[in-house]
Amino acid sequence: MIVTLTPNPSIDRAIVIDELRRGEVHRATSSRIDPGGKGVNVSRALAAQGAQTVAVMPSGGPEGHLMSELLDTAGVTHRSVAVEGTLRMNISVLEPDGTTTKLNEPGPTLTDADVVALLDATAQSAASAQWVVGCGSLPPGAPADLYATLVARVREGGGRVAVDSSGASFAKAVAAVPHLIKPNHEELAELVDHDLPTLADVRDAARELVEAGIDLVAVSLGGDGALLVTADGHAHARATITAPLSTVGAGDCMLAGLLHGLSTGQSPADALATGVTWGAAAVTLPGSRVPAPADLDGIRTELTLEPDFTRTIS
């Protein structure tokens, strides 16, 4: 089982238009709503593939009730901590060429008691979990060391913990040495505080983190695939999607596939390929919909242990 903690979940509304023109009135060609937030997306992707998962999150207001209904409909087991305020609703504007423009609300303000309750609920749900994952941005009021505290608690309990975040909260979590991190290209560059123009630069930055004690560093690179670095070596996987519909949640689906592969006994390289396949399948779907098993058909993922490290990252 994989437990996810999403401190700042959202209702994601995706609106499809022909072309985004600033300052003009647009008529949508279609729209949909999905439960969102990075950890929620990870749990949704796992549940859609028949894997066991529990999604832990705060909940408040009408959007909180809607979140529960949407997760129940999707078959996602969830554990909510009641908070004041209301969950955020994020808007994604999608154009036919796959261009995605996002408008994200800040989310409810958490109290110290809310944070403690979220961490306690995660720890209780994680008693028999193979992985615990802290994902996404932090809402107002949440301390920057929330994920670092999560890492320490899971490690003390003998579990394995992964983190996918950004900014100060991610840096503090990395310093606490989780077992796995999944930054994207920009987040890794921010973490190491220098540009990473080539795949070799990405590898070297990931190696530094592995040498600091992190077991697996998986870097999502958009159209350039993903690179996984461990103490034993590295692997690169890539799947080409010619007709993308939406990139919303693709990285979360990649993380879900990677963790699912690791938890079912796949090698790190094969688990990376599974993750890239799930992420690529998500790009072919509207809004933040996650792939079901049938959606993986036709996705061709290329896995190599000897990538071209001179490749410039687009």
C-alpha cells in the first residue's frame, strides 16, 4: 500500500478553448472537474491501476464535500482532517496543441493543530504501507519543515518515504534525507542553485543528492523523459506522445507508476519505465484525468542505461 499526504489539495477544473487570448471572452468547447493536488493525483493514479492507496488531506467547505464525493466515485480510499476555510479550486485552461495555463488558488490557512492532525493521520495510515509520499505545495499557515517532519517520523517508524515538492519546503525535506525524491528539471536546478542545461548536468546534480544519502533521485524532464539516479547507476526512460491533450498531473502519474513498480518488486530502472509509461498516458487524456490500464496500451517507452548525456534539455 502507498499512503499520500497532500497538505493543499484542490478541485481541478479543466476548461478547453480554441485559443487563449488575454482580456477577451472565451467560450469553452468542453470542461471537466477532478479531485486534485499532487498527492491526491498519485493516489488516483494508483487506484485507477488497481493498487492499494490511502490519500490523507485537509478538508473544509463545499469544495471539501465535493472532494470526498469525487474520490469516492473514483474508488480512492481517503482520510480527511477537518479544517476551517475551504479547499482551493484550481483552473486549467487547455488549448488544442496541449498548451496548459494554470490558475491556482492559495488554499485554506492551516493552524498548528491542523498540521499535527495531518501528520498524525498520515502516520496512523502508514503503519503497514510500503511507501509514504509527501506531495505538492504547502497552504498558508503550514510550516516550511512540514515535509522534513514527515520524513523524520516515517524513518523513525522504519518506513520508506518519498517527497515531491519545491521551494523551501522541498529543500528542508531533502536535508532530512528521504528515500526518494522526484523533482522536475526546474525544481532540481533550484535545489542545487545552478542551471542544468544538459542531461549530464542533471545526472551530476542527482548524484550529489544520492551521495548525501538519498536512495533514489527521479527527475522528470517533460518531453525529454525522466532520469533515475541511484548509488548503483542510472537509467533514462522516454515515451513520445504526438498528440498531447493535457500535461496536468502527468508528473504525479509518473511518480505513482515509479512507486508502484518499486513496491511490486521491479528493479529501479524498470520501475522508472513504468512511471514514464503512466505519465505519458496521462498526457493523452483530458484535464487531470489519470490513466486506467486500457490507457497504457500503445504507449511505447524506451528505457536505456546508457543515454546520450550530451543531450540538451529543452
